Amino acid sequence: MIVCLLLASILLSIWWLGRGSTQPKSAAALSAAKSDPQDGPARELRLGLNIAADSALHAAALKFAEAVETRSKGKLKIAVFPDQQLGSDDQMLEMTRNGTLDLLLTPTAKLSSAIPAMQYADLPFYFTSREELYAMLDGEPGQILLSKLKAIDLIGLTFWENGFKQFTANTPIRKPQDFARLRIRTMKSPLIADQFSSLGAQPIPIDFHATYKALADGAVDGQENPLVAIHGMRLHEVQKHLTISNHAYLGYVFSASKRVFETLSPELREIIQRTARELTLWERQETARREVDFIAKIRAAGVDIYTLSPEERQRFRAAMAPIADKFAFAVGYDLLAKTEELRFAQQAPRNDDSYVIGLDADLSAGGAQAGGAIYRGMQLAVDEINQKGGLLGKPLRIIALDHGANPQIGRQNLERLAQMPSLLAVMGGMHTAVISDELSEIHRLKLPFLIPWAAGQGLINHQYQPSYTFRVSINDGQVAPFLLERAIKMEGRVAVLLERSAWGRSNEAVLKPLIAKLPAGKVEIVWLDAGDPNINNKIDALVSNGLGALVMVANPLEARAIVQAMARQSKPVPILSHWGLSGGDFFTPMRSALQKVDLRFVQSILISDGRAHPKLGKFLTRYRERYSLAPDAVIPSPIGSVHAYDLTQLFARAVSQAKSADRQAIRNALESLSSYGGILRDYNPPFSAEQHDALERNLLHLARFNDRGHIVLAE
């Protein structure tokens, strides 16, 4: 008996140890396994998802696990946990971010709080077809989206899906007007709520699992979901009509924990990435295959099923087009611009039906808000130009390319734009350093180049003749003396903090002769590198040495660090700034610091100033209508939009005057334009052969943020 018990005990121990070896390893154990496991034990990773075990997503996840194990020759095993076995979506997301969960399949909507760009596929009727959306997600827009996950410690692998969303209701849905006065269940999403309210419906956010009861009780009249959810949650039992609209997409992001991924060998990382991407097509096909069965079962239950025709889809698309404009800053102009660029390329045979004005700007980095503001100003002008018949009998369209504040990418963008036969001119962004580096390319390609923001003197005053650069913007020759004059009126020493770039050097060139005329020691120039870790020490030293005022020439990220450093002083000194900080969302993260620091900055126009040009009011009304902004909502980087609007209108007049799409003829016409009444000023004329700067110093104002983030007059 004792022998039998001993044998049973040994066998139990062996079984238990064997069982334990198949369980997921802890994050600590994974981190300890950073060496390439060529000869070591198999790595075991967990993949969590929120959907049931009989779904297409789960089937694809199992195929993924099998393929990874085969391709890694058993070195890597994947345990798949469906149906929220490891926790809720939010819990699994947090686990993956901190490395206690290895792989995750999660809806894009669950990521949109941390990564607003994940609302891209939620844009209603934005994509012309399923095929177009797949091409975008599998192409550059998808890669842009996946790359944003690094900000929350995830490695994006690919996009799988739960299917396209369809409408259900108790009344037929055929046209936008059919939603009027209906109560529609939605998830908690401002974008989706706007989708229905724009159609005259009342969006009501209700938890997904409570949707059936809300429909059955008559609390809501309809909803949207993929077919798998409509059938799986039996929503068709309490709805009379199903409209196959394919209007938006319930995508799932397949991602890996960055902390875990970095512990894997390059070989295993490549296997995971390649396998996930290769199974994308199968997963989508499996979803579509199952949808055929769902439709048959829903029809058999007595539901009327209707598929929108291409013409009906187009009517919905036109009705919901403002949604993309309203949420463009949240989704990202880098994504939307890339989508439009790819659409334009696919329409190549028909590109001669329109003319193009290009935009080469930062749409993704520190100056993205300025780039988006410039884009909006161009849009408003192009809308008006096209309403009047376009240019030379053809409509005008914008093709925007993102340089992300990288001069090399900027030069590549110019090459790509110049190759478009229909291109007439290019608008630039906010970065002097980028445009300065592009000057040789601009003039080699003979591109009329329009500058609505960048203030560096050398962008207009340069060696290239004839000059192809034209600016509707203030320049450093005006701003630097303006700021210095106000700073030296204050008690104490003045420090001028310049970013070490072409923009900083442009301001230095203006200031040096002025400083030389002042008493020695009154003004000191201090240089600042991008990402300078010693900003706090520099501000400490300046303030302790009797600083009376600080003149700041810096872009948004560095400007934030400087203002935060000043806010930590026991007696902060005033800061007078160039306008670079207004190229990003400066107020929101700096609200607390701005209560302590007297920050004033240059602006060329104040939209709150009733004395401004009378055209400004009409422009602001059109702006708020176009982008669905409330009367008291903050307009992002307003000078970018106003400058770009005026400059686009001047460009259009040059094309009309030249009566030609020839770029050299357009350049010549810009130099000889007659008067034009713009928003910023009456241009009498805007440019000449000797002068390619259109604005004057008398437009300068010192501004500040009020307690709601509006830019208002400071003096």
C-alpha cells in the first residue's frame, strides 16, 4: 500500500510539474529570457481577445498560434484566451502595456481614448468601398496608425476585423432623411454620436450588452453593428429592418506588448509579425463567409434586408462628409492627407480633370496643429474658388504631404509633387529650418512656393534668382525688434533664448546690430538645443542673475519646457515670445503654468479683435460652419488658417492673370498682381519683383491666452 501511495505521489508530482510548465510565464520570467532561445526552452506567450470562441477572430487566432509554433520549430508557443477570460478590454489593454499580457486583439474603439487616430475607420461613409479601406489599412495609412501605438508601449502588427457596421431600425433606412427624429443606440464616442445627430437622429449611448433590452423596450429605435453582433446578440429579433450600408468598420488591432516583444530574438519577432499579417486576408475572408450565413438567418427571422445602391451610398457620404472635417485634428491630418494622396494616385488617368495645389508641411510632429490649420485655410479658399468655376475651367484640389519637420522628407515631397503634371504651386508649413533646406530644390524644380507661416528672413532674402518663394506671413526682421523693444522697457536684464536652428539664426542676425547699440550687459543671447535637458538650469541661472524679461524664439515642445521652468521660479519673470508656440496645442497642457507666468506672444491678427478687417467675421462664420465648431469654441492656430486663406486666394488670382498652368508664368504673375482685399490687409499690391513679403510690421500684436484658451489681445 505504501509503495502504491508513493508511486501515485510521484506520478502526481510529475503531472503537476508538467502542467505548470505549460502555464504562461510571468513578466519577470519573460524579461529574464532576453537571450536568443536557440537551444533553450520554448517561449510561451498569451494572446487575449474579447470575442467568443466560435468567432472568425478566434479561429484566426488559433491558426496564428499553430503557424507560429510550426514556423519557430516549437521555440514559440501561443496560448489563446477568448471571451475576456483574462479580463475586460480595458484590463487586457493595461496588462499588455505593462508586459503582463503578451499579445492582444482589441477593437480600435477601445484604443481611441489613448490614440484618437484609431477613429480613422469609424469615419462614416468615408471610404468608397471595403476594398479601398482594406488597401488603406494594409498600406501607408495603416502603418501610420500602427506606428502610433508605440506611444502606449504597444507594437502594432496588423488589422483584423469583426466586420463592417450595418444599420438596423424599426423603420426602413434608405436615405439620410430616414434617420430624422429616430433614437439610435451608440457606443460612447463623440464621433459616432455626431454621425447620427448630423442626420437629425438622437444618439443615446448604451452599453453593448444592454442594447437588446433597450431595443425590445422601445427605449431606442435603431442601432449600428456588424452582422456578427446583430446575429450573436439576437438584435434582429427586436428590429424589423436591416440596411446593408457598410458605412464604418469594426476593426481589431493585433498588437504585441513592447516590453515582451523586445525580449524576443529578431527571428521570433519576424515570425510573429509575418504570420499576423499573412493571416489578415484569411481572417477577413472568414468574416465575410460567415456574414453570408448571418444574413440568411436574419432574413429567415422575418427581417426586411435592404442593400444601399451606389447612388444611395453617395447621398449618405455627402451628408456625413463634415464628420471627417470636424474630427480631422483628432484623427490626424497626416492620415487623412495620405488617404487623399493615395486616392489621387489611383485616379491617375483622370488627374487632368483638375489642377493641384500641394501642401508640404508638418502634419504629424510638433507642428502638426499649424499644418492642419494651414490645410483648413487652403480648404476654405479652394471651396470658394471651385464654387466660382475653379481655375482655368477646372476644379482645384489639395494634395498634402507630411514632412514631420524633417528637411530630407520635405525635399522628397517636393520631388513627388513636382512630378504631378497638374501641380500649379506648393504651400509650405511653419518650419523655417525645413524650408531653408528646401530652397535649392524649390528653385531647381521651379516651383512657385507659398509661405503662410515660417518667419525666417532667408526664406525670401536669398541668392536664388528669379525667386520662387512668396510669403504672406510676418518675418523675423519685423518680429525680433518688436519683441526686443518691449522687453528692454522692463526693469532688469533681458535674455533672448533662441532655438539652435535656421530660425534662431535668422533672429540672431536681426538682433545683433540692435543689441550692439544698447548698454553692455543689458541683453544676452542664450542658445537652446531641441530637447535640451538643461532648460531648468538655464532658467534658474538667468532668473538668479537679475533677469527682468525673457524673449523666447522656440517651437511648441521647447516653449512648453521653458514656460514650465519659469513657472517653478519663486518670482517668475515675463516671457515675450515669437509665435512658434501657437503652432501646437500649447494651452491645454500648460494651463496651470500659465496661471503663474506672464506669457505674451506675437500674432498678426486676433480673431477676437472687433477692429480687425471686416472680412474676418465672414471668414470665421464659414470656418465654424465648415468644421462644425460652436461659436465659443477655440480655433486651432488661427493665424495659420487666415494666412493660408489669403495666400491661396492670391495664388488663384495669379493663375487667372497668367491664363496659364505654366509654373513660371504663375511665378511671374504673382509679382505683378493688382490689388486684393484680403483678411489680413488690403494688398496694394501684395508682391513686386523686388518684394516677395506681403505683410508689414504694423500688423503685429502682443497676445496671450485667456482662461479658456482663446488668443486675445495682451496690451
